[in-house]
Amino acid sequence: MRDFERKLITEWRRLGLPFSESTIVIAVSGGADSLSLLLAADELRKLKKLDLRIVAVHFNHRLRGDESNEDEEFVRQITVDRDIELAIGHSGSAIKTNIEQNARHERYDFLRRAAENVHAHAILIAHTVDDQAETFLLNLIRGSGARGLSGMPAVRKIEDSEAVIARPLLSWARRRDTEGYCHELAVKYRSDTMNEDESFTRVRVRKILLPLLADFNPKIVEHLAETANLLRVELPPEPEVSGEGLRLDDLRRLKEADLKRTIRAWLETNRGHLRQVGLKHVTAIERLIGSGKSGKTVELPGGDAVFKQGGWLCFGKNMVEKRGLAN
Amino acid sequence: MRDFERKLITEWRRLGLPFSESTIVIAVSGGADSLSLLLAADELRKLKKLDLRIVAVHFNHRLRGDESNEDEEFVRQITVDRDIELAIGHSGSAIKTNIEQNARHERYDFLRRAAENVHAHAILIAHTVDDQAETFLLNLIRGSGARGLSGMPAVRKIEDSEAVIARPLLSWARRRDTEGYCHELAVKYRSDTMNEDESFTRVRVRKILLPLLADFNPKIVEHLAETANLLRVELPPEPEVSGEGLRLDDLRRLKEADLKRTIRAWLETNRGHLRQVGLKHVTAIERLIGSGKSGKTVELPGGDAVFKQGGWLCFGKNMVEKRGLAN
């Protein structure tokens, strides 16, 4: 067994992934990370360490023309050569705004459907320690709040399903390990030209910010990934709130930390995200809750607002703008 | 009232600091931050917004020879000119190792004693938003774990005392605001040459890392400071543990997150800090707790070790080294 394969099977056990009588789906872009995961799992199957049906899933976003199609052809060839099952999906839409975000949604949707089709027990995604560290920095730079810094989990259940999403490289594999493993197997991998395009913040984080941080601490990638992991474990779980109003009497009984958490979770539910929401907004809402006066409004970035009505704390979508139009 | 003074008195109220019939101590290095705090408080007293006894406290570390003595003389002159009480302390020792850390301890000790002498209700320290952001980054780079990223509080009680330590600039003042206020009053301030010395990590964070981060997000300093604040509020309080052993039966009843927290707090108590302690050590200790075998040892960075003995989890100081000598 090669070192990479040994580390993978150790993590496989730790994560409680199935060893036999199961189907697993592996998302494969053609890059070193996902290719190394697919090939190592396939090698482990050949070594009889795993006795599983493995289905590779490739999603062609069609965002990069010929390059996307070459990626698809590359994955097809690799899987044909090695006799690995392959499911391929194509992007239906050509939405060009917020490319990264939409592409991700489409890809995850397709992955889920592909997994359902083959009754998979696990969807494997090849995120590495580097991905975890980069995501942490991206969220830190965007100001996503405390919980926004929590790292991706190595395993999580999929809602309304027995299947899990697992990241068996996340806790140990650096990007150079996945590249090294591909070299070891003498397999070429694809390099996404987007990974070189510095108009993407993530690329600048990788190519400019992280090398500078490594001057401060050579172990920075591992540190950041670990910090993200610790925050996920240490932060209390998100309180459950609905998109409805919150009863003021209930809120006033909460301790300060719980009140802050509840407000943030409620804002996130209503806005879909917490971008640009800062401590000052949360504090203003706390003051609104605490004060006896009605009629006051806390304006949020983007035009939403929070106000009180008949004993309830209410959320007004695009309220500030609407009021402007009405006046 | 000048803008800086208005913001200070607003924060004064928010923090519950006394307005009259009290004594406050203000730590003054002679730099723009502490000088602006002292002068603004003094101006507010002249404006009858505050009716307090104000005592400036300067601590001369004697780390920078003539420069340190000039700082002292400068603070003395400013306080004489304005008829402000002043207490001066001098460093007794000349410990040159870990300069920043020791100097900080000595300074805080002297501050506490000076506050006791005058029966002060509050010790005011002039940390700014920039300090909060820089400290966050320093701790992130050092890998101080999740709780190490929690920001300084704007107010905290001093143990066994009615007094508080307050940072009335922390939540709103940028360094440029304090410099601007000194300019407004036509008062010169001292610049510590250490603030320019790039052999200090903090200086490189300020001069190299933060400007690069500002290319990503111009509001980065505010974002980082706010993240540090949110983490302080959101992370559950440190569990109480003694330096004694922990009973294995108790540990085995804990939920995973509580167990991790308990282990970390216990390690911190025993080692004095959590530096270099990572998730892998905590996980190894969890496995040690969970396993039925005795005789195994988890080695920690620096030579300490954790082991089991008669139903207890035990901490061995410098154990790894000692064992080495015994063999």
C-alpha cells in the first residue's frame, strides 16, 4: 500500500465510512485532489481493502468552453481505462453572474441526484487541508461573523436521507500530497485555468495571502484548518428560529449571549445570509428589544429593517427602499 | 465638544463607567492612543461632563534607554502643564528575554497597585480597534485555538476587587482617530521606535499583513475586531478545571464538544498556555480516555505528557524529557 492509500484508509475508518456491501459516489473534476481520491479508492478496492461499488460523478459546468469539455473527456478516459463507473452531468443554464456560487449549487444538486440514482451511502468530496484554510481566510476577509469561520465538517448527514457527505482528505491531505500521489501513479491531472485567474478572491488568497502568512508561520495552513475545525466543534449550535416574528417577551428572558445568537440566526433565516451584519446591528436590535418605545426601526445593510409590532419583533424585507418609494 | 470627546463620553456611558464621585486611573505611555484618552477625559472634566479624580499612570520599562526616559519626561511635562495627577513606576528587573510578554506583566502589576493606592474604580487602557484586530491576527498566526481568538473585552472586573479594567476606545477608535485628536489639540505625542522594528511580529502584522488584507477588504480592521468580539461573546465560557487529575468516569459521560473543551481547559491550566496544542493532541487524549488500555501516554509539544492512572487522567510535566533521562 502506498502512503497516501494508507492514510486514506485510516481516515476512512475514523469517519465510519463503509468498507463493503455499499455504494459510494466520488465527485471528480479531473484535478489532482479529486483524481487522487478516486484513484486511491480504486487502488484500495484492487487491494481488497474496500469491497464497494464506486461511482465517479463528473459535472461539466460548461463555463470554460473547450476546457470544460476536455475535462469531461479526460475523466471519461481515465474511468474507462480503469473500468470505473461514471455519471456525467451538464449544466443546463448559462448564468454568468456570481459564477462560483451558482456553479457550486448546480454541482451539489447533480451530485445528490446521482447519489440517489445509485442508492449511494456516501458522497465523497476531495476537499483538502488547503481548501479548509483558504475557505477560513475567505470568510474572515468577508467578515462572515464567528459561525461563518467554522470549517467544513469531515462528515455530515444529508437531510431526509441515510447518506452522508464525507471529505476523507480534509483532515490530513495537503494539495501537494494529492499531486504527489498522481505523480506516483504516473497519472496526469487537469489544471483548472480558473485556479490561476487572480480576479477570483480565492486565487489571490492562495497565491498572495497564504505565502505571506507562511512567512510568519510555516504551519499556517494546518493552523488555519485546525482553527476552523475547533470553531465548528466549540461554537454552540445555531439556535432554531423560523422566518416568523419573534415574541418580545421570550427575547427579554434570554441571557445576552443567547439573545445575540438568536438575533443573528433569525436575521440569517430572513436574509438568507449574514453578510454585512455586524455587532452594531445586533446591538441596535437588542436595544430595540429592550426599549419600551415602539415605532423605532433598525435598518440593515441592503435595505431590510427590523421593527416591533404588537409584542413581536418583525423583519421587513427591503423595507427601507419601499418606504422611500412610498414617501 | 469635539467629535472624539463626544464618542468617548457615549462609550463611557455604554460601559457604565462612573461620571462623578470616583477616581479613575489612566495608563499613559505617551503615544497617541493613551495621550488622546487622557486628554479627552481631562477635557470632559473641564467641560463638567465628568466630575472625577483622574490619575495618569506611566510605567517606565527602561527597555529603550534614553528613549524610555524621554517618554517619562514627556508624560511628566504634559501632566504638569495640565495639572493632572501622575504616578510613575520604574521596571525593577532587566529581563531581556521575551521582552513584550514580561514588560506587559510588569506594567499591569504596577497599574493594579497604583489603582489600589488611590482607591480607583476603574483602570482605563487605551487599546483601539487596530489593537484588537492586530491581536486577533497575531493569535491566528500563532495558532492559539478558538478561544485564543476571542477579543479583549471593553470592560472586565478585576479579581478580588470592586474595580474594573475598561477600554473605552476599543469599540470605536481607530489609531488615526487618536492621532487626529492629538493634532486637533496641537499636542505632540511620542512614537515608540519599537513600533517600527520589524523584528517584532506585531509590527510586521501592522505594516505588511494588514495593508495586504486591506486590498481584499478595505474594512478589514473593523471586520477582524468585530470577529474577535463575536467570538468572545459566542464561545461558551471556559469550563472550570483544577490542575489535578480528571476522573475518567466523569470524562466518559461528556458530549464530544464538552469533552474537547474540558481537555483543552485542563491542558491550559497545567501548561499555563495552549501553544502548539492542536486538535490532534486533543483527539489523541480523547482516544486515551475512550480506550480500555492503560500504560499508553500522549506526548505533548514541549515534553509534557498525559497518561491514565487508577481511574484518573493525569498530567506529567516535562515527562517525556525525564523519561528520556531515566532510560
